[in-house]
Amino acid sequence: MSQQLSADCLNEIFKYLDDKVDLYSCLLVDRLWCEVSVRILWKIIRNYNTLITCLPNESKEVLYKNGLILSTSTSKPPLFNYATFIKKISISEIYRQINKLHSQSVDSQRFDSNQIQEISVMVTQEILKMLMNQTCLKILDFGVGFFIIIQNLPFITYPGAIDCLGNLSELYCSSELDSEYFHRLFQICHNIQYLDIFIESDISINMSRYCIL
């Protein structure tokens, strides 16, 4: 039966499988079912260690030179380029998960909290560079907290950002975010259908004009 169904047909069926367990079961049927299932599963980031293995060699070299990952010659290539499947990200969640990975690593004892934060920012930056250049996002969530850190990541200016964000349909953020970010985002994103701005207790006049859109 699996050989009689095309990838497009399987995709139309699998996208209605909300249960992650069912999709994981589909991974085990054969190569075609695996390829279709993994694209649906990886619309969101499933594993950050796996995502790091998808980084291009230039980014891996940057991290390797700073002692953050193993040499590219010893790292095992991923089965798929998972980054190309991702359609939804939370920037603060990426940073949070990367920070957690490094805080729990064996080498974390030789770094203080500020150094781990710097490392996490660097890895997050390389991940965002990859995503801007390799995928087309539908949902962007800045997340809660870490706004100072996020604002130091100019991902909107990264190569490929215009194509990556051009079809963005949902945007979630906070009024704490610098209004310049909104100005630059709205120059790129012309297809936003849903805008959710969490209003903090103190909001600037410049920011308020974006909240009424």
C-alpha cells in the first residue's frame, strides 16, 4: 500500500494526524513514509542537539573555534536537513533551550553563568542565520523574557531573511521589543494575518501605533 501512494497523497493524509505518536509510527514504515512524516513533525523544532548538527560548516567552524561543539570532521551528519522543514519558531525558546543544554553539559563547570549566556547567544545566532537562509517561516514568536538578548540578534538582516519572513502569517511579541524591530519586520512581512502583542505595564508612544494594527 505504501508504494502505491505518492508523497503528496501521504502528506495530505498525515497532516491531519495531530497525535505525535501516530506520526512517529509512520516514520518506521519505509523511506517514503519517513520523509513525509519527518517534514510534518519538524514544522517545529523537535531536538536542539539534532538542530545543531544541521548547521552549515561555516557556523560549525565558528562554534568549534570557540570550543562549543566537536570538530566538523568528527560530527555525524543528520539523516535529513531538518532546518528546512521548520515553519514555527520561538526565539526566546531557542535561546532558553540552548542555554539549558550548555548548563547541563559536562564542560559547563569550566564556565560561569555569564560565559554560558554568551555561548548560548552565539549558538542561537548561528541557528537563526541557518533558519533565515534555509526555510520559510509561517509563525514567529519572540517569546517572553530575554528581550535585551534578542534585540542583540539582528536576524532580520541575515542573508535570506526577506524570503524566510516574507510569507509570515502569525507574529507574537511583547511591547518591550524595540519599535525598530516592528518597523523593519513590517517592511518585510506583508502577509501577516494574526498579530499578538503582549502589552507590558509601560508602553511608549512610538510602540502604541503598532499595537492597534
